[in-house]
Amino acid sequence: MTTQTTTLAPVAVRANERLMAAALATFLGLGLIFMAGFSPAIALHNAAHDFRHAQNFPCH
Amino acid sequence: MILRLLSAALAAGFLAAVVATGLELALTSPLIVEAERYETPAPGHAAQALPIVLAHSGHDHAAPDAAPEWQPAPGFQRMAFTGLATLVGGVGWALILGAVLLACGREPTLQTGLAFALAGFASVALAPALGLPPELPGQEAAPLLARQAWWVMTAAATGMGLYLIGVRRSFIAILGGLVLIVAPHVVGAPPPPSGSSELPAALAAQFAARSLAIGVVFWAMIGLGFGWAWQNFGSAGRRHA
């Protein structure tokens, strides 16, 4: 019983940590992509204008 | 794990942005500047402003009369902001790439990084470009929100389809994946309004090809950079532990 908990717990923690990291990275990544590629704020659009065109984000 | 993922994504995004910014400044920015000479200002707003105001005038983020329309000065400042935007985009895609690798249970290496990055390129650059070819300022196009919605839908469907085909690999998954990849193109991208543009077709064609070429290099660098950084930061972590 003791061996079961010691072997299973780290695996569960690792899988959990992996998914937490993936979820956080997805959230941050989508935020950055929205800012660079989609944000309708005019200043952000103008700053990222050439990048948006070059990377084929729909732009004005 | 979280720190390793964030730092590998920062490194990969930076490496990819350095290469992609150089390519953008050399290959696409000159074409954009040239195309802007053909851009007809929309009626009712200043000639020097980009015609973004009308497209967004109803949006809460951008009250049209709130502030003067800031834009980077031509030359160095504009190039610097293009580089900054490429960095932000590169780190953003690298974060998502890392998240997908981890969620799929793959150890990020040069090989898995590159393979998933090419799937990323297919999802967010190639597939949307089939319906909405990379476009220069001054080209006729459908309303922005409709194009953005189709772009997001196509990128998400293609990414999910490639995941079903490449990772799941059962018969049903492959079938569903193919349906997901094809569906956005059956629905069709919002068509541009009929009308002619002054823009030379050769300029637009050259831009579209260069844009996709830069995209594939950008993504390959993100994937290779992420795999490399993940391995490197991991072994450094183990040595210190």
C-alpha cells in the first residue's frame, strides 16, 4: 500500500503539473497572439502593421 | 515545469523573431511600403491614416475620437515595431507550441519541436492563406471581423484535424481530422467585394509567396528553438539539482 502511494503520487503530480503548465502557456500565448495579430486598438494595429501583413493576419 | 516551458518559449520566440524580422524587413516590408502608395484613403478620414478606423468604429476598444491615431514614424521606428511585434508573436506561438507538445505527452526535442511547428505553420499560415491569401494594404477585402472569424475557425479546425490525424491515428480520428481540415474551405472564406484595385497583381503575388516562405522559416525556427531550449534548460536544471 505504501509502495503504491509513493509510486503513483509523483506520476499523478507530474501529469497534473504538465497540464497546468500547458494551460498557463496556452493562456499567455493566446494573449500575446491576440495582442500582436488581432487587437483592434489602433495603436497596437499600427505598431504591428507590417508583422500582421507579413504573417497573414487579417489586417484592415 | 512551468518555468522551463516559459523560458524555452522565450528563447525560441526570440531566436525565431531575430530571423523572421530580418526576412520581413528584407522581403515583405518594402512591398508593403510600395503597396501603400496605391492605398486609397476611405472617405471621411485623414489621408495619412491607415483605413482601420471605419472597420473598428463600433468597437469598444477603440473609440475613434478618443486619441489621435498613433503610428510609428517611417524608417527605423517602424522597423523596430515590426521587430517587436514579431517577437511578441514568436513568443506567443512558442508558448502555444510548447503547451501542445506537453498536452500531447511529447518530450520537446529538435525533432518533435520541428514536426509540431510545421503542423502549426500548416494550421495558422498555410490553411488560412488558401482562403485569405496574404494581402497587401490597398487590396480589396471582405469586412475585417468576418475575415478574422474565418481565420480563427480555419486555424483551429486545421490544428485539431492535424492532431486527430497525427497523434490519435485511429481510423475514425483520421476521418474526422480530414473533415475538420476540409470543412472551412467548403464553407469558404468571406469573398472580397467585387471591385478593382490599382495594386499591380505581380506585387500582390510576390508578397503572398514571400509571406508564406517567411512563415515556414519563422515556424521552423520556433520549433527547433523550442526543442533545443527545452533540452538545454532541462539539463542545466538537472546539473544544479
